[in-house]
Amino acid sequence: MADYNYDVTFIGSGHAAWHAALTLRQAGKSVAIIEKDTIAGTCTNYGCNPKILLEGPFEVLEKLGHYEGILSQDVSVDWPALMEYKKQVINPMSDGMQQMMEQAGIDILMGHGKLQDARTIQVDDRTITSEYIVIATGQHSNVLDITGKEHSHTSREFMDLEVLPRRITFIGGGIITFEFASIAVKAGAEVHIINYSDDYLEGFHTGHVDQLMDKLKAEGVQFHSNESTTEIVKNEADYTLKTESGLALDTDYVVDATGRVPNVAGIGLENAGVRYSKKGVEVDAYLRTAQKHIYASGDVLDKDIPKLTPTATFESDYIAANILGMNPDPIEYPAIPMVLYTLPRLSSIGVTVAQAKEDDSYTVKTVKFGERMVFEYKNETEAQMDIVLNQNKQLVGVEIYGNDAADLINVLTFAVNQQVTVKDLSSMIFAFPSPSSGVLDLLKFEML
């Protein structure tokens, strides 16, 4: 006999879960959340939030550099003080989220949740049953299966460093590597990046990626392409990273940033008849598994669209609406913005330049707004964007390089999802002078 019974139970407590949990509880459903680690999940505690907080002072340094000769450049970041600030701001968030959920009437069950069958979940020594179940277990950092892998560190561990090592080596050429390398080099570390190929930041504008890499190289980041890491050797005072080609690199700290793996093992999916693979949980167009009362959302999904926090939130909201009968239709994703939080940032939404070049029905234009709007963009003359127009001269894609790329892509998300025209933009008045209004004005001229 079950110890507890609920209308809806979530395995995991991140953005893929708690948004739906609150909505369902407000609708009168009995709701439980099972969490074995930290309430509110990776993004809040070990991912997006601490990353953007740690980057804040370095963003100031980046912008300061555009006023060389006008503002003194004699500014540095106190890493231990920054880490203490991170703890003060980020650490209480989990308890705050738990209190919010419990006050809403959601039961929080701390422990390892494992499906016993399609309706039953074992949480350590407790047994619960549920009418609906949502798998929202997210992902974990991949660890290369190499000799000395125990000497490597995850992104989570990097963001807890009390003292920044003098020499840092990142394995992998993706988002985590670039975001951390971007701040580590500004903090004064010697930074190396080891990548198994010469392709970096898949999915982003290759021209913008090359531009970013050139900037990082100028700042001191050393790239080692087409190198497969084979071993990490512990020395008396440091480590040596070795590759298949014979490269031997001495370093003080190694970050394995070779990707993330869906958390599908050890949660009893096979007991419940839920299909999955190393790519994640398989779902239909309603985010339902092979068992129609078991849903999955967020990064644990086997899906082609970007595994991002906003996507997980969108899916969580959809699941709540679907269970409540408010949205019986298949999930329909809008254009999804992506941002690389480096210095400067890269962002994109909609049809990419690479896709547009494969299809004659699209037109691509480059807008060098940093050069054309020097004072509005605070001397960041390198800032630019590429826009994609369809045959009706509607805006269907944007890719941006610049410090304000994240905020600009949010403004342009509305434009791309609505596929605006020059007439649409001309029918609105924007605040002036401001960076975004200037870009929108330039956009109108380029769309004619």
C-alpha cells in the first residue's frame, strides 16, 4: 500500500518541473516534487544563475575596454570576493524556492525517486502512487572515459572555486568552454582549450564564432584543435594533460566540458514501460511517453530543439495546460532565441545564415550597427548582426555579435515570431536615443 497518493508527481525540481507544479496546484491538484539533489535544479543553483552572476564584473571590464584613453583601465576582479558574493546571492535561492512551493501546498519529497511501475514511485523508504507523472530529471556533465578522468572537474565545480587557478585547461569546444574561458582569461588565468576537431560552437554563426575566437586569442586564450585527450597525469604540484598526437600540456586545473548527458539511468523508466535512449526520453507531440499519463520535459527529452532553460519552462507550462485540458493540441514551439554568454555575446533566432545560404528564397544582409552607431553602442565598433528575409521581405532570422546581443535578441524575438515587415516596424515609435531603437531604425532601411 502506498504511503502517499497524488494527482501529479514530478521527478526533478528544476524549471522543467516547478512551473507546471505551481499551475497544477493552483488549479486544485494534489502535487508532489521529488528531488535527490538541490531544490530548483541545475540552472538556479549550478548553471545559468551563478554563471551570469560570476560574469557580471567581467562584463564591466569588457565595456570599460571600449573607453580606453577616456576611462582608467586599472581595474581588476577580486575572485575570492566574487565567489563570496556568489554564495550570498545564489545559495539562499534553493531554500526560497522550496518555501514558495511548500506555501503553495506542494509536497517536497527529498530523496532518490525510482519508478516501480507505471503508477508507483519509490522514494528511498517511501512509496507513492500518482495519476500523472512528469519526468524532469535534466542532464549531468559528461566525463571522458580516459586515464586520470578523476582529476578533471565539471562546470559545477569550476563555479565553486575559492581561488582561481593560474593555468586552466578546458576540454571541448562548446558553450560551457567558451563562457568560462571568456571570464577566466580576463581574470588573469593562462587558458588552454583542447578540442577534438576544428569545429567550435556548433549552431552559431561561423563568422561570429571566428570573430570571437580571434578576440579570445588576442586576449591570450590558446586553442588546440584536432586533439583527442587521452590522459590526465597527476604530478607533484600540477597536472599534465596528454593527447593522442603527443601534446603534453602542464596545467593546474582541467575542466571536462565535453557535453551533457540526459539523466535516464537509475530512475526505473524500464519498469514503467517508458522508452528512452542515450539521447533522452522519447515522447510524442504532446510530450507524453509510451505511457500516456507519464510526461517528460526539459533537458531529459530526446529532442532536436535547443535544450535551454526557457525551452524547459515552455514545455513545463504546456504539460500543465495539457493535463488540465486547457490546451489539448500538440505542443507548438515558437522561434527559440539562443545566447552564448561570452564577452562579447553571440545570439540567434529563427532561420540561420547557414540555412539561408542553402535556399535561394532567402536574402541575407549584414548590419554593422557598432560602426554606424558608435556613441549609442559605447564604442563597440565590432558589434554587428546578420538578418534573414524571406521572399515577402519579412524578418525570419537574426544572428548577432555584440555585448548587447542577449537583450537585442529578446526584442527581435517578437519581430521574428511575427515575421514583421518594414511597414510593421514603421507603424511603431521607439524610445530615442537608445541602442535598441537605433538597431530597429537600421533594420527598417535594410529590409526595404
